[in-house]
Amino acid sequence: MAAKILFEDFLKFVELQVAFSKRFKCPEVFAVAFLRPERKELFPKLEEILMEVLRETDVISTVEGNIFLLLPATDKEGAEFISRAIYDFFKGEVVEVYVDFPEDGKNCKELIKTLEERTKQKFGYLLERYFKE
């Protein structure tokens, strides 16, 4: 079962994961994800399923019907596997974008910026308001 944290602590966890990855090379990679159901009524089910199926080392945080994940030791291939499973289970009614360290950003700020840009390009959603400094 995934660990659920308050959204205001999400960036702190990403920063901590970057620090562990750089200092100890453990894990060397990790993914950050944004998920949002197409229909609001799907949110409780999506959150429930993610809490159950994600690993105990994974972190989930929610804000305004959006879900953010921190997936330690998950590379692009692993994130894509999770993405396909979620997409299939919800019959395509979930929007998701994944970025990974260090390919998509060498620090927390770069990772979140890449996540914001990809989400805006792919779906038109603006995430900047959630990550204001």
C-alpha cells in the first residue's frame, strides 16, 4: 500500500528523493507522475486502486481532483507499465503524464518543470499553480 502525504509536502519528498539518488545512488532512478480522471466521479476509485496496488515505498498526494505520485526505483519502462495498466483498467478515462530522474531533470525544480510542460502540451492542463514557489 502506498504512503499518502499532504500535497504541501509533495515537493519536499521529491527533493529528498533527488538527494538520496545523488548521494547514495539508491535508487538511481525514480519517476514523478500526474494523474487525473476524465470524470470527477472516478476520482475515489482511482485513488483507492492506486493506494492498494502501489508499493509501500511509493508516495501518493492529491489536490483538487488531481493525483501526484513519487515512484522510487521506477524508470520510464516501469512508469509506462503502470500507465498502461491504469489506462486499460479505466478504459482510457484517466489522463497521466510521467517524468523520470535523471533523464527529465537533474533536480526537483527541473523535474516539476518538465512535468508541467508535458502535461500542458499533452492535455492543456496547467499545473503551475500547484507548484508556485
